[in-house]
Amino acid sequence: MKKIMFIMMLVIALTVSGCSGGSQTDGVNTAGTGTSSEPIKIGYTGGFSGATATFGTPIFNAVSYAVEEINSNGGILGRKIELLKEDNEGDPFKGQQIVDKFASEKAQFFISGSGSAVALSEKQKAEMNKMLGIAATAGDPKVTNTNDPYYFTVIPTSDDLGGSIAYHAAENMGTKEVIVFARDDAFGKSISVPFMKIGEQYGMKTVKEYIYPVNAKDFTAYLSQGIKEFPNALIMITGYAPDGGLIAKQARGLGYNKSFFGNVSLINNEYVQIAGDAANNTIVSTTNYHKEGETGTAAGRFIEAWKKKFGHGPDDYEFRGYDSVYLLKEAIEKSGQFDPEAVRKALVQVKDYDGVSGKLTFKSNGSIEKILYITKINNGERELVTEVDPAKY
């Protein structure tokens, strides 16, 4: 009887021992190495409603497209991507909550389609949760102001975006006076401050700055005053496409017939849809420009595939959303694992990556370094005016 009891206890002990092996092989935990067949969770946070939907939605479209493409080709290190998405409505507090939610759902990486105000809150949570975030459109320099980052951007800083259009306006066009319409949030101010600073360095004076609420719709009082007092001044718009379109349309209605200057947000089709013909002769700094029918390049292949699937070409946001996913893939594959610590160290080493939005090099603080393009909007189309290297100024 004792012998039978001993055998039964031995069997139970062996069974328990076998079950406790979990995900280990030869004593090594494989959770971060890519040997698991389980999907890797990647979050997406951006505006699907509210003013920031104008870029949050197209960025998500490109992120989703890239994920679909990667999964159809075997995933990353043999693991498919499970894409989680959340609408932060352009609200910084909701942005923080969403990053925490991703962390609770075991998503160690996320792509952000948020503007600078929300991105600043996401950055804090990424650092707290030791997660890796990549932002497609947050340009405020404070978003990437620390070395050893957990939060990266694939758009040059607003210092570069605002500075480049100011440099072109003053140095290449000889503009002497400007009226600045600055959206009253982190993004608007991050564009207006370097624009005015660089402009002044090159002899262009800001004769009036109007800081307007983010929900403003009627700009006629400001416009009437500015146009009357400074008839020779050109107008600079630092807001998003919806408010930018209203400013342009209302300015033309008051007789303004000069150029508008703008930031990368005015590249969005919504700007032209709202402003109509008033958008003509809007000059903007942007992160990429590609000629119709371009072939043999990463951008050309992307444009062709996008048109085939959606019936139209990608916009500026979609280029950067697509690059965000593939840069993450590149870093994971270079590190050989899914550990955010290893991946972010690999990401900061990326140099001259051949992205669809151009050659991309990360600085040590997680911001991107690249040539910028000055383009002019006419009849709903963009034409290249010149290229500007931020190192010039």
C-alpha cells in the first residue's frame, strides 16, 4: 500500500513539474524574443472625432494598411500584428488614459496620430510605463527634448517647420511684414514662435499676432483689423486644416489677395475643401513631395499601391503613418526581440532609412532629421517651389 501511495505521489509531482514549464525553454524566458506564435499587440491612438480627426483618421488608415501589408508577408519576426485602436478626441487627458489602457492590455508599442498637445501627455505615460511610442505628426520640440527616449516622432520639429517657411518667405520672397494667426494650443504656438523668430532674423517683421481659441469659427474681426492696419502684410496661418480653411476663405471675402503662408497641416485636403478657391496661392512647408507618376522609389511604389486600393493618392499624413509602422518593424528586427528597451535603442540608431516620406534619420532625442519642401497650393494641387535644409538657418 505504501509503495502504491509513493508511486501516485511521484506521478502527481511530475505532472505539476511539467505544467510549470510555461513559456520557458532550457530555462530561458522567450517572451521578448519573437519565438512566440502569439500576435504582437501594437496600439494606435489619435483623433477619430473632433478637430484632430482631420489628421488622426488618415494616419490610422495608413497604419492599418501597413499592418495589413506586414501581416500578409509573415508579420514581424514570425509574429502577426494585432492592432488596437482608440479615439483620444484630441484630449490630452484621454491620451494619457489610452496609453495606460494599452499598457494594461500588454501592448508594449503604440503609434500616435495625435497633435502636439496630446503627444506631450502620451510621452509622459510612455516613459512611466516603459513603452515605445512613435508619433506621426507631433512637431512640438518638447515632445522630443530628452535623450534616451521612449517617444519618437517621424515629423521634423515645429522649429524646423515654422523656421523653414519663415526663411523662404523672408529670404526667397523678400516678405517684409506678416500677420500671424496662431492657434491657441501647443501645436499652434510651436509653429508661430519659430516662424516669428527666424523671420525677424532675416528682416521680416510680425506686425500683428492674433492668438485665437481652438474652437473659433469667425475670424472676420481680426482679419478686418489686420488687413486695414497693415495692407502690405501677408498672412501666416499656424492652425489645423479646418480653422485654416475658414481663415483663408474669410480673408478673401474681405479683399485679401496676397499669398498665405502655412504649416504642414494645411496640406490636408480638408483645407482646400473648406477654403475653396481661397486656398489658391497658399505656400506651406511640408515633409514630403512627390511628382505624379514617380516610379522606382519607395514613395512611388507606395503611391501606386495606395491608388490601386483606395482610388486616390495618399496625403502627407498617410506617408508618415505608413513610415511609422515600418520604422518600428525595422527596429524590432534589428534588435531581434520585442523588448521595448532593446527596440528603442535600435530605433535611435536608424540612419538614412528609405521611407516613403524620404530619407529618415533619428537624432539622439528621438526627433527626425530631413530636408523640407516648400510647396504652393493652386486649384487643389501642390507644386514644388523649393527645398530647404533646416541647417541653413
